[in-house]
Amino acid sequence: MTSGFRRADGTYADNAWELNIIVTDLPLKNEQGEPVTEQRVPVLVRSEDSVGYAISRLVEALKMKFDVTQDWSDYEMWWPKKNKWLMNSNHALVREEVQADAELCFTKKHKTLRLQLPDLQYANIRVDFSSKVFSAVKEICRFFDIRRPEELSLLKVAETAVKHRDSSKHGNGSGNDGLIAPNVLNPSMTPTSPYTPGSPMYNTLTPKNKGLSPLSANSLELLDAAFIDPRVLMKSPQKPSPAALANLFRPKSLHDKAKRNTGWLDSSKSLMEQRVKENDTMLLRFKFYSFYDLNPKYDAIRINQLYEQARWTLLCEEVDCTEEEMIMFATLQFHISRLAENIADDAEDDDKNKDIDEALHELEDSLGMGGNNPKGDITSVPELANYIKFFKPKKLIKSYKKFWFLFKDTTISYYKSEDDVSNRIPPVDKFSVKGAEVVPEVNIKDNKYAIRLMLPTAEGMNEVGLRCEDDETYSQWMAACKLAAKGKTMADSSYTSEVDNLKTLLKMQRTGSSGSSAHHSADDVNIEPEYFVARRHLKKLGNKNVTKKIQDLVTNYNSHTSINAKLDYIKAWQALPEFGLTHFYIRFKGSRREELAAFAFNRLIRMDPNTGEAIKTWRYNTMKEWSVNWESKNLMINVAGGDDVNFHCSKQSPKVLHEFLGGYIFLSMRNKDNDDRLDENLFHRLTGGSIEQDR
């Protein structure tokens, strides 16, 4: 222990020295009676003293000088200049490289973060600024009852359009900036999950603390005190707040998307280490577009938030779609919004009244034991054979020409006629669909059912087009192409469900003959098209035409519950060609110009920065290993077949791209094995949770 004896030259005995520590959030006031936000306190220490010892000396000094006695369990030592936490209290100061010129900060770990949810509602929530972002997101999702937190993360963007008011002035989501206020759950409310705070199961496991005020209960430390009303998160406002509207992201180019994606936080670092300050605004978003087990029984909030994120990506034209698709999305949205106004819909969506037989049936299906679980024909691989129009750009065939097509395994062959197959005449040509980009080109109004295939070759991607005669043929061939691109055949058990999903999607886009003359209620007339249709389509169609189309189609969905309509919306969103693409600036090895790389849920795409066309595609299941050179900011991927990938991360940290690659591979492994257990060690290892391990 230091003696504190000071020599004539100003130095201390026992090699002691003064360490300046700034303490925040102290219950002190100055001479004018104003609260003191921080106080500088010198502490006498030696280099071999531990961080914990320095903290104990600091607490003693605060008690002696300012008579401050309080619970310091939420405080930790932060070093602003080095931008790091001194979390290990056993480490010596010399080990942490703390010297006499250092200025440390003794501050609270839990601070208020202004969070915007995927449905554009805001919430002030207390988060641990010292824990890794991955852990912080898990706690945030637990607070909002969102399962699968590994699919979400925090995005940092500049919000400058609207100056936010004091959150205490706003009510329960009705304030001008759309702030959600926490409320104690009413026992009569039906929780969406057995893990939902307030449910009987949760109440038996969680102690109560009745001495806490609901106004302060939006802290993750106080999860047993009060919670957000789940109905606020399951049925989001049709119109977002002015603050959210003013800060909507409307990209004008791929470059805008790539610039925004540089704001994703590193999941292996804390918020403070990434320059996030108290009361900063962060966006909670689904980061990885691979959604595991969307279960209506447990995921009402998660499904709604995912639906809202899908909705706003379409309205803000982050994801492009055709006119027919836009009207379909708008009609589904209108049906959902009508149900949201009807309180009785809660009972319709609630699964608690299911009988035991139905519950057992669901359990059998989830375990793959149900009688209707298709396993496919294991004795032979199904084939497809049809007359299909074929198009090969920049080749001899200048327009669509009809051939007899045969789809077997993952290979497509085409003949001049059907008789050539029986006569064993060689095909005109054949190509493999494995590893291809499959792009739908459907226009219901023009009776166009086309499939565009980008086939991988050594020189790049070759484009071919298939045009089917009807929706039945299109659904079968589109499903087969999507499976073949993944290396699967039509014998796979998912083929039938994929065909059915495509048929349902086309049916949803087609104008129903029975609903066009239906009577429209007064509520139907009050449609504000700008909240249902993207600007590009609204400008072309006009407000009145959009309103009429929605009214004509909405009766087709009368049998849909709110949760089912949202799931259909999400499925249709997932079927769009541009779904799930996250763009980044990169420069490939050997190339002088800057390009774009797009991470999708199952592949990495090299893209032309001007046109957005795919130049080359690499599927994750062909990747053996990858590494990062942190000094040169190069990401190197070893791909099966010797087609290695090497590119420089020009405008963002390679850690961000490293995380996307590892995260998607982790999620694809989980989905393939149907394993819902979250192995955090595996996730952090694949996403480069510890940079030192990859050097």
C-alpha cells in the first residue's frame, strides 16, 4: 500500500504517482445548486497496483472528500484516449500500459440508447455500453421479446433532419417523435411467447421488484419490473413519426446503399469502443436475411418487425419490384392495417385455444414425423420436359425461339423437337444450373413468365432466358432452377413446397374476378397511397388508380389472419430478385477500379457498380476457408475448384465484410442441420470475434 509521503522534489515515496480519474454521474451540486456532471479526482497509485486497487482508492477518496456513498457495481474504468475498457480488475496498471499522464474515466456501464426499431418506432432503452454489441443486441431482443437475436444488429447512421425532443414529454408511442414508453403488462394480455415477460412461465422464474417506477423501467437491468406493451410491437402505426419520416433512407443508387452499410457495428466490440455515445440514435435491423423458424405461435413481434422492415425497404425502393408486385404488397398491407384496427383480431391470431390433437400434430410436423412430410422419391430423380421459349443474348439466337427442354438433375438440355429425345438425337446444347443466378421476370398483365439464368463460367457469367407458356410450367421450372442453383435436385423434399409457394405468389398478384365489384366501406376509401406504394409506381399509376386496385384486390385476402398475411408478405418479399443484397465497396485483386460486392443469404456476388449486373457469383457452400490481412485490408477466400477470391476493402473495415461472410455461413449451417441452438463460440469464431486469432 502506498504511503503517500511526498519528497521535497514533489515525487512520492515507494514510486507512487498520481492517477487522474474523472467520475461521472455523481450526486453533487456546485455553488449555484446545479448538478455536477463529472468530478476529477487524483488517486495515489503505483505501477504494480491493480485496476481494482485504483478503484478502491478512488471510492475511499470520494467518501472522504465529497461524502459520497453509493452502489458502484455498475461503474467500470474507461480510458478515452486508448478507447478501451479496463474490465479486468486483477490486471496491474503497468500491464494495461497506464502511466502518470493517463486520464481515466470511472463511469456507468449502462447508459441510455435511443433505438429505432424496424417498424420505425423509437424507444429509449438502457444498454450495457461495455459489453460486446452481440451481447447487447441479445439483451435488447430479450427486452422486446424478439427471438433469434443473431439475425439482428445495430446500424449507425447520421440523423440530422429532426432535432429530437425530450423523451419525457411524450406518451405511449403517441408523441411527435414516436417514442415508445414502457408499461407494466396487464395480466389479461396474452403474451406472444412462453418466454414473454408477464406470462405465467416467466412470472414463476422472475423475481418481482415493486419498488421501481414504470418511468424508469426501460432499463435492461430492470427486466422484471416493467415491459413494453406487446401490442405496440405487434401492431405498428401505419404512419411513422415525423422524426422517422424525415430520416427515411431512400437510396438513389447502389453507391448510396454501399455507403450506408459501412455503418454496421462490429459485433465483437462494445458500443463505447465504436464511438457510440449516450443518447445516440441507433437502428435495430435484421442484418442477416436468413430467417430461422418464423413461428406464429412464438414470433408475433418478430414477424411484425420483419414485415415492417420489408414494407419500408419496398416503399423506400431499397428493393425493387414490378408494378403488379407492388400492388400485391400494397393490398396485403391494407388488409393487415384493417385487421390491426379491429381488436377482435387478437383472438383470431391467438393460438392458445388449439386443442391437444392439433398441438401434437404441430409437434409431429416440426419433428419431421407427420404423415404429410414429403421425403421425395429415393429410387429416381424427377424430370421436367416442356416446350419452352429460349433466349441467348449476344449469340446466334437474337429472340425467343421454342425448343423442347429437358431438366434432369441440375442440368438442362434442349432439343429441336420432342421426337429428338425418343430418337436419341443429341441435344442442340445443354448447360448446368449449379451455382447460377436465378432471376424471375414475371409480368402478369402481359402474360410473361420468364426465368433469367446467369450461368457461371471461367470468363464470367453467361446469360440465358427461358420463357414459359403458363404459370403452372413457370412455377415448376422456377422451383427446379432455384434448387439446382444450390446443387439440389427435384427429389429434394422442398421442391413441392417451393412450387406451391410460387403458385401462391402468382395468385396473389393476379386480379381476382370475384372481388372487383365488391362493396367498399367508408374505411376502404381512406387509403393514403403514399404509405402503400413506392413513389416510382405511384407517380406512374396515380393516387386514384392505386386506391381502386387495392380495393379490387383486398377481398382476395379476407380469409387471411393478420399473422398469415404478414408471413405471405415476407415470403413474397423473399422471392424478389434484389431481396437480401447487402452492398459494399471493394476492389478486386488485379483491378484498378472500384467495384461492388453484394452479400446475399446464400452467395457472394461481384457486381458492376453502374448497372448492378452480376459479374461473378460464389456460393457459400463452395467456400473452404477465408482469411483477412488486417494491415492491407484484404479479404481472401479459398473456393472449391481453385476459383479463389481476393479483394481489398476500400471504404470500410474488412471486419464488417468478414462478419457478413462468417455470419451467413453460420446461419446456413444452422438451417441445414435444422439446429436452433445458438453456439456463440462458433458464431464468434466464424465472424472473427477475436481479431487477434486471425492475424
